Amino acid sequence: MPWKEEKDPYKIWLSEIILQQTRVEQGLAYYNSFIQHFPTISHLALAEEKKVFKLWEGLGYYSRCRNLIATAKYIHQELKGIFPGTYEEILNLKGIGPYTASAIASFAFNLPFAVVDGNVFRILARVFGITDPIDSTAGRKKFTQLAAQLLDQERPGKYNQAIMDFGATVCKPAAPLCFDCIFKKYCIAYAENKIETLPVKEKKLKQRNRFFCFFLVQHQNKIAIRERTEKDIWRHLHEFPVVELTENTAPEQAVNAARNLGWVTEGATLKTDDTTYRQKLTHQNIHARMVRVYADQKPPALKTYDWVPVKDLKSYSFPKIINDFLENSNDTGQNHTSYPEKTGTQH
């Protein structure tokens, strides 16, 4: 992995932000792409935001990308492109918490701050038999204090990397290599057969299902899209006009809602895609249907939307659920059902 043994705080920061909610196998390609396009933090700060979001597309958790851009601009403009070199200064950067600040401080500047990530939580919980929940305030404090006590003060970067790698390759979440583990003699979880129950989490994420119907309103060779400005996970991504439904809402009802909103004009032809597209997020599961609307004129109700050539859609950043639809349409053809509409003949 290219960020191993890296001393450039910019590259370490970039890798840590990408890997916050992403598997290494997936994040590696994104990291390489970002370094290729933005070799320094100033290159990133001066880049067109649209380009940055397009490169980020598919990683999810887009607040990370927004914070990445904001921090790059701050360092370029306020710090003359020089990454701060103390733990406190790093921690004050947007989108950086104690874990990431410790990682950058120890890896880039060899400062004595212990990194406590999922791997470290797991190792410490098992070896020391700690049953305090890792997602509780008291638990986090206990693990953080223990990690700091164990830290090699002279080689904090090496130590942090070693314990993280150990958790990823030996003390794994499932099927850990206990028989070959150097801590087997001391591991309380191994001795008491608690490997599968440690570490402990007390909170379970509550997920809700949401149902959307997107309308691909096309006039001639252009289609209506807009950039989301709402402060949610899809902020700065693009979307088609959308109606949120209840679980049992039929596509026909969504079409009636779109007609009432003025998205379907007289003479338009509609085709509903048969596939339901799904995207699993941290707190919600998204279910989406797609309806194509071939319009003889641009609906006045969509005057605030951008009308972009269909062939240029791939240059815009969309949520994964829309990209899945676009790829399916382009690669495998369109599977759709047509049904009579009051506003026009079938296309």
C-alpha cells in the first residue's frame, strides 16, 4: 500500500480520509487517482470542485469529500500550503477527529500519539479481556488511555502501524489466527473462549427504508438534472426530479404526483423501468424506481434544472443508486414497462 512508510502529511491525510468508511481494496484505486490528479494539497485546493466530487464518486459518505475540499483550501490559503505539524493543529482541521489526527501526527511527524481504530479496539479488548463497550464514552476513554500507555514513545509511527496491521492480518474480526498469535499466552479472550464476543458494542444502528421514484425528463437530446444543495449525504451530487413514496406506492401514483408537479407535459411519453435499485447506507436503505419521460417541450416547472446532453451525463457526479441505473441502461439495454398515459401516445 503506497501510504505505508509515507512521511508526506498530505498523502497520509488523504489516505486516512479515504479509508475512514472504505475497505482498503476499494480505497487504493481512489487514493492513486487522487494523487495522480492532485499531487499536492495546493493542487487539490485549486481544483474545480465538480472534478473532485467526480473522482470521489462511488466512495459514499460525501461529507468526507466536502471536508477534504474545505481543509485543502484552508491549508492552501491560510497556511501557504504547509500542512500543520502538531497534534492540536491537525485536530482542529475540518473533518479530522482524534484517530486521524493521531495517525497523521505519528506517521508524518513521529509524535507520540496512539492511534485507536477498529483493529486496535479489537486487539486490546481481546488481549486484556475488556468488556466495556467500545462505542460508549467510558469505553472509548478506557481504550484510549490503555493505548497511550502501551505506545512506544520513541517509535510511535512504527508502533501504530504495527498494531493496526496486526489487527488486520492476525487478530481479525472473524477467524483470527489465534494458534499462531504471539499474544496467545496472555490473551484473556483466548483463555476464556471469548474471541467471538469481544469487543462489545452496545448500540445498534436503526435503519429505515425510503422509497424514491426518479424521473428522467428528456427533451430532444437533453435531460433535466440538478445539483443537490440540501445538507444531507448527497449534497453537491446531482439527481433527476424525484418523488419520495411510501412502501406500497405504485409507479402510477408516482407518475400522477409528477404530473401534478408539472414535470410531465402534454404530449409526453413515459416508460417505467422494471428494476428496483437499492443502496444501503448507514442509517437508511434506499429503494428507487426510474421513469423516463420523453417530452415535446421543456416543462416550465423544471426551469431551475440544468438541461444537459444525455451523452454528457457521465461527467456529472450522481449518487450510486442513479449510477447503477445509468450503467445498467448503457450496458445491458433498457428493461421497461410502458403503460397508457393521459398526456400522449406510446413511444
